[in-house]
Amino acid sequence: MNYTTLLEEVKHHALHFFKTHEETPFLYHNLGHTEAVVKAATQMASYYKLSDRDVFIVLTAAWFHDMGYYTGPAEGHEKTAADLAAIFLRQHGVDEPTITEVQQCIMATCMNGQTPEGLKAQIVTDADLFHWGTDEFAERNKLMRKEAETRLNKKIAKEDWQRGTIKLLSTHHYKTSYGQQFLEPKKKENLEKLKAKFEEPPLLVNISTKATTLPEAATGKKGNNNRPDKGIETMFRISSGNNQRLSDMADNKAHIMISTTSIILSVILSVLLRKLEDNPHLVIPTMLLLVVCVTTMVFAILATRPNLSNGTFTQEDIDTKKVNLLFFGNFYRMSYDEYANAMNHMMNDRDFLYGSLTKDVYSQGVVLSRKYRLLRKAYDIFMFGIILSVVAFAFATIIFGH
């Protein structure tokens, strides 16, 4: 059985399903959440190097696991989703053992404290709550609350929701070693932030100065151990974008110089060289112009000539955080699994992530410096060479032309 092709059928079916149910107002359990679960499940399946069949089971369960919300009550939606998956898979000739495993993975997402049996079910369970161990937790938690209010048709007090969320996160543990290693630390950090926000003291008013002191969370300031504000991400994005635009400008200037010298060389080779026998006094100016154009073209080509590194990295490079995984030249010869594992490691290490972004911007600057140095030489050679060549042609014509 071709599981890759069949998985594409599952994906198309899921996308069509959510598209045809867009009128249902689910702010959290929607296509966006499903795609996030599929992405997380894909990462973990790659991490554990699952077989094609096991990957199919895990991702099929991820695509179907919340469809039950749209065809029945929220209570017991996992059983409804499992039945929908079974109907679809039987229509496509999938064997019963595989269907049973898909259903078991979907049922493992029930929030009733059950322990998922087997790695595949554990992966789907952790993928469903993947965002608890990421920076997306706060935003996704707000959407979950709004959806619950819509579904129950009543307002839920913020304090009650926070209290329930704290209880959930306090009693929850990721089932896979992947979740325990990469997600649990961030989930605990999110839990501590939620507790601090829930238990934060009221505003402290200094009576003598009439000054109001805000808690740290309210001022927007972050401690040294927290992830920086969006301003840092914006800084990296703008810096990288500016460097890329400067690189494009350098390439365009080099192309202009290459085109210009190519035209002059064509004229020299097709016209002037034929007339040198009749005009021997023009030999030196012509050779001078020829050398200038060729030298200029060489420097312009060097400015745009790409350099490639060896395209590999080692586990030691990852452990010591020396490799920049954001540049293709450092990984194009590595396998996808090795690269994916390294990226997962980087994305869950703040220092490694921001260090890689810093290296990326620095590397762009180094490349830009080389480009512009070579390009400046090309323009200098062309400018002074053309002036000298014109003077030589004029001198030769005036002195020796007759």
C-alpha cells in the first residue's frame, strides 16, 4: 500500500471537510489547530524515525482528531472523529488493523487522564497539546476560552478559567521523551507565568509621591531569563531584509558592469581588431581598452561568484552551538532527519536560536563586504581605464594619425 499517496488523500479530505464547515464558529478547534497538530506530529515522527505505515497512522489521526466537534456534541467528539476516520479509511481499502490503530490514536487525545498505549498514540497526544510547551500558549489559551464561551453561550470569568488552566497544566505530563525533553521546560515556564499573573498583587500606590508602581508584567518589561520582546525579532528581520536588498543591489550593479564591458569587447573584437592593420597607431590604445574591459569583467564576475562550504555539520557543532542552521551552505549535504533534529534542538534553545540569527546577519555582512570591495575595484578600473583609453586614442590619432 502506498501510504504517501493515501496520506495525501487524507489531507485533501480534511481540508475539504473544514472548508465545508467554515460556518461553524470554532475559534480554537479549527483547521489552524489541526494543521498545527499535524506539523507537531510530523516533527516527532521524524524525530523517532517512524516507518511509512506508522507515520500514516499518526498523521491520519492528527488530521481527523477534532472533526467530531463539527458533526456532534463536544462531549465524546473523539469517538465521533474515530468513526469518521474509520469510514473514510475503509472506503479507501485500508486494512482493519491499521484503522484500529488510527482510532486508538484519536481516542488517546481524550482529556480524561488515560495513559496512551504505544509510541504512536503518545505522539498524537503530545502533538494535540504541543502548544502548551511553546510561546503560542497564551494566545491559544485565549482562543480556547472564547470558544468555550461561545459553545456554552455564557461568560466565563477570567479567574475561573485561569484557575482551571493552572490545574490542567499542573497535573499534565508529556508522554513522549521528545515532549519531556523539548516541551516540558517551556510548559513549566508558561505555568509559572500564569500563576504569577493570577496571583499578582494589586497596584502599589506611593501616597507621598502619588506615584503608581506597576508589577513587572504590567509594564511590559521582561527579566533576563525570559524570551525578548518582539522588537528583537523585528530587528533581526529588518537587518536581514536590509542586507538582502543591499546584496541584490550589488548583484544588479555587477550585472550592469558585465553587460557594459561585454558590449565594448564585442565592438573591439568585431570592428577595431580588423582595422588595426590599416591603423597601426591604434594598437596600443585598443589593447589598453581590451585589458581594461577584461579586468573589469573579471572583478564584476568575482563579486557575484557564489561560494559554497562543505554543507555538513556534526553533533559536536550542535552541542557547542557553533553551526548556523539558517544558511543552506551548512546543511545541504545532511539528511532531512539530521537537519530536522538539529533544528528542533535549536528552536528549543533560546541562546542557540538567537545566536544563529546573529551569525546569519553577521555572515550576510561579511559576504556584502566582499561583494562591494570587488565591485568597487571593478568600477574604479573601468572608470580610470576608460579615461586612460580615450586619452590614448586621442593622443595616437592626433600624433600618429597622419
